[in-house]
Amino acid sequence: MKKDMHPKYYQAKVVCACGNVFTVGSTLPEIKVEVCANCHSFFTGQEKLVDTAGRVERFKKILEKKKKMSRKK
């Protein structure tokens, strides 16, 4: 069997943008996430919009273009 075949396994510290910190098993020593079970709308029951890289604005622009195209026809 080859030596050093598997990556090192850590009890990784996971840090969420909401401030929640917990540990999981991972090959990385620390993981940073934007949404966790503490702040995700599915688990909290509250709707919260998370806009990553302007996706909402891009979607709205596409809808506006489609409306303009349908008006011209």
C-alpha cells in the first residue's frame, strides 16, 4: 500500500456569515460559509434573500429585455 495516499483529516471549524461556529470532519482545517442551518430560511421559517454576485439584478434585466421585445412585436 502506498504511503501518504490519503489527505490529512481535520475536525474543521466552520464559520458562518451569521456568526454561528461549529465543527465537522473535513480535509480542510477551516471552512467559511455564507448560509448555515442557523440562518437558512428553510430551517428558520423566515424568508431572507441572499444575492450572490448580482444574480437578482441580472435576472430582472433579462425580464425587462423580454418585456421590451414582446412590446415591439
